[in-house]
Amino acid sequence: MPRALLVIADIGGYTRFMRVHRINLAHAQYIVACLLEAVLDGAGRRLKIAKLEGDAAFFYATDFAPADVTKNLVSIRRAFLRRRDELSINRLCTCDGCVQAEQLKLKFVAHVGEVAFQKVKRFTELAGVDVILVHRLLKNSVPVSEYVLMSEPLHETIAGSLDAPAVESREELEGLGDARTWYVELDALAGPHATDVRPSLVRRLTGWLRMTWRSIPYFLGLKRSCDGFRNMDLVLAQDPTKVRPSAMPPSSS
């Protein structure tokens, strides 16, 4: 089986204070979709998209240079932050989903290992223990909100090209046991963020119209807002009185 770099870019940050209302959820769906588009743009051709997984993007690369790995992640993060700034600075809506957009965070989990490629019609699926491992890394004990969490094999591969110190840690991975890992804070890796986005009434109006148009299927109940969003599930789990977005009826509230 070929050896590949596996990376998951995960978006989170909506808090338990967000009311579960169809407008909030529909707008949260739109905002995360916009941020995922920025993540894909930031990856460019260096990383190939394997799958979009709710509020995360799963990438792989079979041909990569160790020195380019952190550059790829920094590029993705910069694209994410710029799009987040645009959504936050030029917004008209005051619903919870839109107001909390500026709090959204990006984290990465990454691994290098062997994968099997399965062709299903026009789609290519990745399979193997290493694919499971990188997904298990999403549930971890890293004490910071924005980071790159690396498996031991990946750290050994790129340690010499890291521009920031990595902190050793250990994670208990479900079904795989204890794993030695390293993490780097994104601020240390990418440097401080400075926005160049400026307020614009035209951008506010066009952004609001675009969001409203793309949210119509969720308002009408034709699609389910935030379906498959792992981080939204964590928000809802903090308050058992809330209804899962996937279980919300299509009727108006």
C-alpha cells in the first residue's frame, strides 16, 4: 500500500450559548461552508481532498516534501482567518450563528502512514488503519484551542523542518491504544494574525443576500442544518434540553 500524508482540518468554536433555532443553524451551516471553501482554497494543489466531513476537511498527499507540510498548513490557516474576518467584519445579521463566527477556530490533526485507495464510481475512498488513526486523533487532550497534533511517524518525518517547538503528549486512541504524539500551537507556527479586511456596506449587503439565498433549502426543511457537524454535536451535548439539528422538524418556529 502507498504511503501518504493524512491531514484533517477541523472547524469548531460555536459555544453552548448558541440557541438552537433554525435561523442560527442555517446561518452556521452557511458560515462553516464558506470557511471550508477557504480551507480548500488554502490547500491549493498541494493537498488533495479525500472527503468533506461536516465541519472538517480530510486531505491526503502521496507525494510530499517534509519541508512543505507546515507551509501547507500555514497557507490553509491564513485563508481560513481571512475568510473568517470577512464574515465577521462585513456582516449584517445579528443571529447567534453569525455573531459567533468570529470565535470559530481551526485545528489540524495529521499522520503519515499506509493507505488503500478504493474506487467507488467517480469517487476515491481512503481506507486502512492509518486512516482510522488520524480520525481518532480528533478526540484528544491538547490543552490549546488551535494547534497541529502530529502522530509520532509524522513528527519524525518533519521535525527537522518545524519552525516552532513541538510539545510531546500521549493520547489514548479508541481501539488503537496509547499513542505518542506532538502538538504545535498554530500561533507559534504561523505567526500573529493581522487582518487586512475593511468594513464595506456593499460587501455586507451582497454577503447577506448570498447567505439568505443559500440558506433557503434549510429554512424550507429540504436540507438539515449542521448535519454531520461533530463540533456542533459537542455544543448540543452540553445542554440535554436542546434538539439535535438533524432531528429538527421542517416546520417553522
